[in-house]
Amino acid sequence: MTFKFDMGQNVEYKPVGGKVGLFQVIRQMPEEFQAFDRKYRIKGSDEGFERSVLECDLSPANEASSYASVPPTLQFVGRR
């Protein structure tokens, strides 16, 4: 299998409970044994972290002006 998206390419991704946003492919993850789909690391321009997503959840990007900024997800901070 080959990767559908290249590093540096802009893609559309819809986080759970969010709107479709513009993200950039940071890296293509190594193939996993008997994996259902390829994985990518993507990053939004307004986010300070990367997301790990499946290829089937991504689409080629349209013009950047049509995207709303995607709010960062909430991160659980536990007690120590």
C-alpha cells in the first residue's frame, strides 16, 4: 500500500465534536502489521500539538479561506 497524502500537504480533518479544519501532514507513520489503514501525524496552525489520525479520516484540502479555526481538544490533567 502507498500513502495517499504527502508530508507537508494540507488536508481536511473533522475532530470529534468539532468543525472541519485545515491541517498539515507532519509525518507518515510506519506501517503496522495487519493494520486497517495508514496513519499520519497532523497539526493545525493554531495548535501546539500533533494528532494521530487514520487516512480514511482525511480528505484533500480546498482553499484555506473556507476553514474555521479548530479549537484545541481538552486535555485531562490528573492529580498527583
